[in-house]
Amino acid sequence: MTDPHAQPIKAKPVPPKPIPPRPGPGAAKARLDEILRVDQAGEVAAVHIYRAQAAVFAASPATAGLARRMEALGAQEAEHLAAFDRLLTERRARPSLLSPVWRLAAFALGAGTALMGESAAHACTEAVESVIEEHYADQINELRDTEPALSDALSRFRDDELVHKAEAVAQGAHGAPAYPLLTAVIRAGCRAAIMTAEKI
């Protein structure tokens, strides 16, 4: 039986759904700056990894040939770096403020893995290039419609990185000491560096 004195139950008002903020006129420019900044930082790191590995392997006649190969890989990465340097200037984007950190960390990674032996150096290349491959693939898809020329350039760079990765595996990357742990740590470090370099 209905109580005539009972207060009517009022439905709670449903709060309006928040409207996502619209990107401002500078949002596309800011995103492109992030892409160029992180890619330039990545190539800075790649150059210094190979430079360090080449220096370590050049110290022994037994690995002089490997040193020359690392120098050649570093030269290819330097071409990528020069392209990103030009793009940063053309698009008026700043490089990462942490560039000195990336250079130091990359040189330490390259030297450390080379000192562990040839297979560890190759494992380093495989791990780094695995992350860069995924990173470039995402950017290629993101830029395909808005920046087709840049997307094509990234596709070429990604193809180079895939060759480096395949060569590293063929040369014995999987025989590195503690291979699963070593490559997992390197990949995690690369992903953290990418997230940081985009913003800083």
C-alpha cells in the first residue's frame, strides 16, 4: 500500500558527458614537432651506439672487420640523422633538450655490449631496431594522409633498420649471454627514452 505521506523519489540528475577538448590551431604543429624531435634523438643515439661499438672492436685485430661493419652502419644512421636535422630546421622544431643524455647513454650501451662480445653487440642492435621498427610503423600510419612525403621517408628509414635487425640476428644475436634479459632491458630503455624525448 502506498504511503500518502512518503516523499517522492527524485531521480539523480545525470551529469553531462565531458566534451573532449578540441585541438587548437597549433595542435598539428606540436604533434609534428614531437615526431621530429623523438626521431632525431633516436638517430643521435643510433650513431653513438655504433660509434662506441666500432671503437671497442677496432682495438683488436681479430674484430677489425666487425669494427668496419659497425662504422658502415653508423654512417647510414648518420644519413638519417642529417635528414632529421634538416627537417627540424625547416619545420622550426627544437631538438630534445636531453640530447647530451641520449649521446652519453647510447655510447655507454654500445661500448658495454661490445665489451660483452660480438653476439651481445648484435643483440643490442636487434633489440633497438625492434623498438624503432614499431615506432616508425606507428608514425608512418599516422602521417600517411597529412604528411605523405615524411611518411615515405620514414618508410625508407624503417626499411634500413629492418635490414640492420636481420643482419644482427643472422650474425648471432640470439647467442648473447643472458639474451632474453639483455634484450628486454634494452627494449624497455628504448621505449622509455622515446616517451621522454617526445616531450623533453
